[in-house]
Amino acid sequence: MNARRFGVVALPYAWLLLFFLVPFLIVLKISLAHEAVSIPPYTPLFDHGRLVVTGANYLFLLSDALYWRAYLGAIRYAAIATAVTLLLGYPLAYGIARAPARWRGVLLMLVILPFWTSFLIRVYAWIGLLKENGIVNHALLSLGLIDAPLRLINNDFSVILGLVYAYLPFMVLPLYAQLEKLDPALSDAAADLGARPARAFWQVTLPLSLPGIVAGVLLVFIPAVGEFVIPDLLGGPNTLMIGKILWDEFFTNRDWPVAASLAIAMLLLLALPMGLMRRFLRGVA
Amino acid sequence: MVAGFETPDAGAIAIDGADMAGIPPYRRPVNIMFQSYALFPHMSVARNVGFGLRQERLTRDAIAARVDAMLDLVQMRGFASRRPGQLSGGERQRVALARALVKEPKLLLLDEPLTALDRKLREETRFELKRIHQRVGVTFLMVTHDQEEAMSMASRLAVMNDGRIEQIGTPEHVYENPANRFVAGFLGAINLFEGQVAGSDGGAVLVDTDAGRLVATHAPLGAGSKVAVAVRPEKLRLAPTPSSVNTLTGTMRGVAYRGEASTAEIELANGRLLRVTVANTGGALPAPGTSVFLSFAPDAARVLQS
């Protein structure tokens, strides 16, 4: 490898090392420390030249069912939201991929357009839409479709809605990339050989778009599990998601060691579905 | 349109007497060998070939037997478990053919089947396709832009222009007796002399053209009607001395040597260029710049009206 190529590869790796691996090691270090009333609020790694580590924070996570329930809750919300984004995103991506070439750019732009506004503002906008005297209830009431305002916010529905809304582009883009590469003649060939449209889709289009599905599912599922803004703003008192608990531990309880161990545990537990997905992907390809 | 992917603006399509209007592709007795082959990349060769039979819900054994027989026919038996990505262009083409034929369609559409192959493989495949055609007895409808391919493979040939059939017949008939200027110019090279009928003379017409008065065998035509006298390059004779009828004088411009024959370009006195094909049976062609005489027999020319 010559010097220039080394530089091209080394630079991003140096960046990742500095801003991903080092913070990760710091969090790992904090997770192994004791809580302390000091600044920062945990004991140092070395005390008078001796290494001081403890697994107590991890044991604490196991002892309190709240964390498990929050983790499973996050998985459940993320899984439902991922399934809904897939069901909505697939036809959308397929439609864009099969649209006339001159329309595709515009249609893709429309999918990406929401990113031009701050994520936080868009989630706040949903509050305005969904709240008891919000726009949706107001419209339904004035149309006479309902007699009393619907409860649309601070429940499971609004959390899933928020997740689906926020992550839909991350599903559509990889699916589009995959479907756009697909030769339309393959669908024609399936029809020509006697497959009805549904069977042609099931036997040809769907299997060939699996890599895009896997990429989209990972891109949506993983950040959705750790999401804390959406459950915080759109969720109710019963909405248990691990990202929100993590946030509370850090900033409300100021228990950094427990929060850090929670972050590490979440990372490890997220690596599991990701690893399974990758194995599945390799099996398909 | 024949396969049902597009709807005709006008006219009707009938296969074996049955009108195909409104019948979707998956219910037509037609199969296509696609130009890009369109093999399913996620299936093995055997599963590709069996795809159409699985849609008919045949038993597993029946499918396997027909797939095997078809792979034998295209000489791809040893490749049954390969994926399309592991095959060469010629092998993929055989699989595509097998996949379309295994359904025993009434009509097999071949969409420019040979264009993706290199020249040598193309020639071999022509004979191969003819052999398979005779074995299975299915009607093949082949689309091609290669006139040589069309002429060497077809038992009947249709020249299409702008969605209309200009002429249909055996390759020999269409080549020797083109119905109009488009067919004459599309199928092989041709020299056209535009002019007006001057009169008829017992089984031949006399045509005044910018290259002089030409005689061509044809039923009598009304004097003054506008026609073109068409002569194929291989029917023009190159001679050092003038002959009795249809003699043209010109200058040799250039020669393209093509192995079994040479094509010479000859410029007439009025600046028009003619093409002459001379078989290479020995003897050198006149050098460029030399004056030459050209002639053709009246029955070697065709008179094109319209």
C-alpha cells in the first residue's frame, strides 16, 4: 500500500478511533466505577496506583426488573415500528424505482425533504397535531366524525407513529437502491412463465430485494431501540424504552456508573440482532 | 404485444385462432427468450428452467423429468445446480432458451437472441437454434436487426417499418423481389436508379433515368409513371467493354476486400456512387481511377413502384 492510499484509509480510521472508540472506552471505564459525590460523579480508575473496578453496576441492572422491562419494551416498540416502516416503505420504494426516470429524483427528494427541518421540531409538530385540542381532533370533530376528542398522544400509538414517521426514509432509501438495480425484465419473465403478479412478486422480486430489506430493517431497528426523544415527547407515563431510562439515569439521577453500564449492556444486546441479521444476509447472498 | 406486455393501438393478435386481446401474459401460450435472458439470479439453472412448470403446479417428479429433458436438449445437463452468475453468455442463453421452451408454448418469442454473443458463437448458435427448432416443432418468432441473421434462419421473414409489416415471405422471395424501396434498402445493399417509364417492350419496361435508358423485365407500365430500377450489387457486371443493354460507364473509386468477395465503389459520370460485388474467383479488379463499364441483364433488375 502506498503512502497516499494509506493516508486515505488512515484518516477516517483515526477519526473513528478518536471519536468513537475513545469515548466508548471512557464509558466502559465509568461503568466499572463506583458512584461518588464528586465531579465527575464516579471514582477514578486508579486509586493510589491500584486498579479499582467493580461489576456492581451490572449486577444492579440485573436486580431491578425496570431495566429488563425497558429493554424489552424498546425492542417491542422498535420491532413494531420497523415492521410498519417496512410495510409502508416497500411499496413506496417500489413505486419510486418503477416510476419514469425523470420523476425518480423528485420523488426521492420528497422522501428526504423532512431532514431539512430539525428532528426535534418535527416531533414537536406531532404534539401539535395529536394533542387533545390539536389539529387532527379538531378536524375530526368539526367534520362530525367523532363526538369527543380521541386520545392520540402519550400512548403506544403515538410512540409507534413517531418512530415510523422519523425512520421511514431510512427504510425507503436502501430498499429503493436495491429495487432500482433490479432488471424489470425479471418480473416480465416471471409473468411470461405463468406466474400471476402476486406469485411473481413473492418468488422473484421479494427474494431479490432481501439485501435491501435487511439493510433497511437494521437502519431502522437499531436506532429505534435506543431512541429517547420520541418516547419522551410522544410517549406516556407507561412508555418504557431503554433510551429514555438511560437519559434519566445520566441527567435526572446523575448515577453515571449505572447509566454507563446500561449503555454498554444495550450495545452488547444490540450487537446480537445485528449479528443475526448479518448472518442471515450472508446466507441469502 | 404478442406476449401481452403491451396493448396494440390497432389490429388484433390471434394465436392458433384464439384472440389474445385482454389476456394477461401469464395466461398466454407464449414464452419469451429475453434479450438480456432475464434469468433469476437467486435460483439454480434447474430451478430457473423449472420455474414455469412450478406455476402449473405439476408434481415434483414431472417437473424434474421435463427440466432434465430440456437441459439435455440444450446440452446444459451438467450445469443444473449452477447459478446464472457462474455461467458464460452462451450458457446463459441456452438456459434462457430451455426455460422458455420447457413450457411447450405454441409460440416462442426470441428477442434479438444472438446480439449479446460474439461473432463466432453467434454463427454456431444459429445452427443450434435451427436444430432445436426442428426438434421441438414450436413456432419461433424471432426479432432481429441483423438482416443476414434473419435471412439465414427464417423460413418466413417479415420486414417491419414503423409498426407495419412492409413485406412477408421466404427470405429468398423478399430478397429477390422486394415490394418497395424500404424493403429493398433494408435487406442487403441495393443500387437504385430513379426515373420515369418511357414505354414497354414485350415483357420489359424502358425507364429513363439519370444514368440513361435502362431496360428491366416487368409487366407493362403506363408511360410517364415514376419508378425506380433496383439492382443488387452482385448482379452488376464489371467489364472492360460495353455490352448491348443497360451499360453504364464510370470510374473505379475504391475496393473493400471481404474474403470470398470484394465490394467496389464506382462513380458514374453524374457523380452517383454505385456498389458492385465481385466474387473472388481470381483476377485482380481494375485499379482505382480506371474507367470501367457496368452492365446488368434486364431480368436481374427489379422495377419498384411507389
